[in-house]
Amino acid sequence: MIPPIASRFVAGETPAEALDHARALDDDDVNVILNLLGEHYDERAPAEADADAYVDLVADIGDSDLGACVSVKPSQIGLDVGEETFRELLERVVEAGDEHGVFVWVDMEDRHTTDATLDAFEDFARKYAGGVGLCVQANLKRTPEDLERLVDVPGKIRLVKGAYDEPKAVAYKQKAKVNEAYRDLLEFMFEAFEDGIAVGSHDPAMIEYAKELHDEHGTPYEVQMLMGVREDAQRDLAADGVEVWQYAPYGDKWLQYFYRRVRERKENVLFAARAVLGI
């Protein structure tokens, strides 16, 4: 059982609890991206088990009336085992999504996974008529070229700032430079992409800039934020007519994820301290 201190960031341990979380957000017009916690499996068995769990979850979402989809990590579904395994298991999930009308996002991990993830996304987005989305990271210096490659690929692209500690040779390290890159990439995406843009950010300035670009170009967009982070803003944006998606992890591997969320932001540390101290 997930303790209350961690339940702010994790939508339960079971698929049923995760779907209940999605139902609870329906009243606020906030959609949910469900992610089964798990990553960096170096054996096929756990990777296949999680892929099968996603297939079952996709079927459950398809049988519901929920505004929900799923997001998978490449290292969770076999990339550390081998690229062939990753592509096989990813297609298993994407095929289920296509059958049940459920969108499938593919997360981006560290720089060592980028090429394999891009290649798989492009192939399956074309094969399954755009029912797949991909995350790209503004801090990576290669991302402008990657986005140019993806302009004519169906599906959606989620732009995030990037959370992996990459070397200076391949990534911007200064916050100001990452912000500049994010704004530049948003400009390019709103001008060049037609199938929709996902603004993966909690930064009010970036969200406001995306609105300005939408007003200028008319390109459809959505805002994606993490469960437990700026949830008031998520509801406010949805109330203002913005399409909002909350990225909500679930599963029994919640402890490491919870500590990562707490370390990331001062307000999360204060939240955890209040919960422990009862203040």
C-alpha cells in the first residue's frame, strides 16, 4: 500500500487504482497519461510482463469512457535487452492501442537510447496512422535536427526540457540556455507541425508562450504536467479551455520514483516534511 506521503505523486499500485485516479480527474476536465513504473530491465521476462500489462491496460481504457492513454519507457519494454526485443514489445502495445483507440506515448530516456527510440517511433507512427507520440528533450543539442526529421511523421511530439544528466558535449547545462532552446523549439514546432504539439512543462512562462504561438499559428496543442506538481494550475488551464494531460505513474515500484520527485523541487521537499511532521 502506498503511504499518503507518496500518493500525491503516484496513482496507486494497481491498474484499477490508476483508472480510478483517471475517473477522479474527469470532473476537472483533466486527461491522464498512465505510466506503469519500471525501467532498465536487462532480461526479457520483466520487459515482456510490463508490455503485456500495458496491453491489458489499453484494453481497459478502450472499454471505458475515460480521457486516458498510456506512456511507455523504452528501457522498460526491452531496449536494454536489445533493439529487436524493444521494437517487438513496443509494437505489441501500439497494436493494442490501435485496436482499442488508445493513444500510446513513447518516453525518451538518456542519449544512448535516442536513435533507437526515434527509429521505432517513426516506423510505428507511419504504420499505425499516427496513434503514437514521442517525447523529445530541449536540452539535447541534436533535437533541432531530430524535429526536422519528424515534421512529416504522423502522431504527436511532446517537448520537455530534459531531466537526464548528459555531458556538455551533447547537452546544454545552463538553465537559461535550456530555456532558450525550449522557446526556439516551440517556435519551430508551432510553425512546422500540423498533428498537434504537447507542451511538457510546468513553467508558466513556457505555457503562456505556447498559448501565444497557438493564437498566432492555430496549431493544436496540449499541456502535459506530472501528477502532484502544480495541480491547481492543471485544473485552471483546463477550465480555461486548454487541453490538459496529467502524467500519472502507478505500480509497485513507486518508492524510487517518489524520492526522485521529492528531490527535484523545494516545494516537494516541504510537502514531504509537512506530511512526516504532521504540520
